[in-house]
Amino acid sequence: MITNLLRKKKMKRNDCVFIIFSVVIGMQLTYLLGEFSITYGNTTENQGKVFVMYAGSLVKIFEGALGPAFQNESGYSYVGEGKGSVQIANLIENRFRTPDVFVSAGTVPMLMLMNTDPPSVDWFIKVGSAEIVIAYSSSSPHYAELEKARKGEVPWYDVVSNDSFKFGRTDPELDPKGYYGIITAKLANIYYNDSSIKDTIFEEDRNPKQIYPEETLKAILETGQLDAVVAYKHEAISRDLPYITLPKEINLSDHAYADYYKSANYVSQSNDKTIYGEPIEFSITIPKTVKNIDGAVSFVNFILSKEGLQLLESQGLDSSNFTFDGNIRSIPLSIKEAIS
């Protein structure tokens, strides 16, 4: 009898050990599966959401057209945020933002992320081209003169350099349009054979009287606080703003003038890097911060689709032949098939 009691106690003790062991193993498996889900973007928090960071000049296009269209087409929830592309690159590099997709103005912000150690981006695809224009307010006291400049009746640079003229632009240290505007003004010096144009219009490169955040610049113009701003053509079209078209030799839109554009540059104050003039092209990538890889691939494919490109073109952003930079082996298969 004593033997039976001891045997039963031993069995109960073994059962307890087994239960404890099972619980520990279960907790470990749950932890590991959670880590796996976080790594590949399959957590409940991220499932179904696609976080897209994009150049602030695209806010009207992405929030008013592309985002909702993608959401309806794919079933994913679209979450977007627009800022200056250099600023976004800095946020990604320092992990202050972890987007699934990044859409940049120009290639410099993409190359910044590609050249980090370790790289934050392996590849990017150029999806559309833009051009620099002077967008202006219809309520500006200088409206009549701006209209004459638009029609070519008076030099545009004489109008915007008027002492009472309120001119706005973005910070060249945070936003490509900021340094593209300076490069355009330097090209104007060459094109019009007048070395004073750039300094007369802008004074200093980071003139605090003219610098505004990329994501609010157009809204400030629309409220009448500014007379005109340096803008992309697609911004003016998407917001129904009047604008002055600049010669192709200076508006950074034509690949035929690529070598000519290089004759002007901007030297970054933050890293002393020289940025040369180039045809402006918007590019897209899936950075290594991606949490929802399936959703990110779906969004990129939507942008590259006929519907996506038509939406871009309808808002004034010209689609271009797809070209890529970086490691093509890292590009997801369905995206490679879309650009081939």
C-alpha cells in the first residue's frame, strides 16, 4: 500500500513537471512566433495597413487620389505621410519612421539611404518626371504682373524680385525642391546672361523670410500669405493654381538638357555634399523598415499599373520609362515583372 502511495505521488510529481514544461515551451513558442511576425509584418497591429511616406509635393495626389484608389482596389488600409524627401530619408535612417513604402522627389534621398551602413534601401525605381514652375496666388496684389509673366510679356524674374513681393520656397537642406529651386535660379543666371538673378530673387540660399515646410507651403500660398512659390508643375495642376512655365533649359524637366543642368549645383551645409542639376524624377522603393511586405509590394505594383500611372498623369506628373538603381535581385518578383 505504501508502495502504491509513493508511486501515485511520483506520478503526480511527474505530471506537474510535464505541465510546467509544456507551459514554458508554449511561452517560448509564442515569443518566437511573435518575433517572427514582427519581423515580417504579420502582427495584428500592422496587418492590412500600408504605411507610405512620400515627398510633400505629392500630398494632394496621394491623399486625394492614389491612396483611396489603392485602398479600394487592394483592400489594404492606406496610411500616408508627406514631408520633404531629404527629411524623410533622415527619419528612416535614424528609425524615427518605419514606412512600408517611400516615394522620393529626385534620387539623392534614395542614394542617401542606399549608402548608409547597413543600407536602409537596396533598390529604387524611377516612376515619373517633374518640372519646376512658379506657382502663384490669384489673390496676390501682383497678380496682373504675374499674368503678364505667364504670357511672356514681361520677364518672370523681374516680377518675383520686386521689393514688396512675398516669395516662398522649401528648405534646401530638407527638401529636394528647395535645392532644385536654387539650381534653377543659377541656371537662369546662365540662360539669361545675368549673374544677378539668383541672388536678387533669393538673397541667401536659406533666407528665413522665404523658407517654409514642404507640407504646408502650398496651403500658405492658397491663403494669400504669399504671392508665389517655387513649385513642381504637378503641384500647381493638382491644386488648380496658376503658374509660370520656365524654359526647358532651366526647369529641370528635359533629359536632352541633362548635361547642361549639371552646370549649376547646390552645396549642402549639413554634409558639404555637392548636388548637381539633373532632370527631376520621382522614385519609389520598399525600405528595410517594411513591416507589411505584401501590402508594400501591392502598393508599388499599383503605382506601376496602368491605373496608377494614369492617376499620376492626370495630376500633372509625367510617367517615364521605368528605370531602376541598386540591386535588382532584391526587387520582389512581381515588381520586376511589372518593370520588365
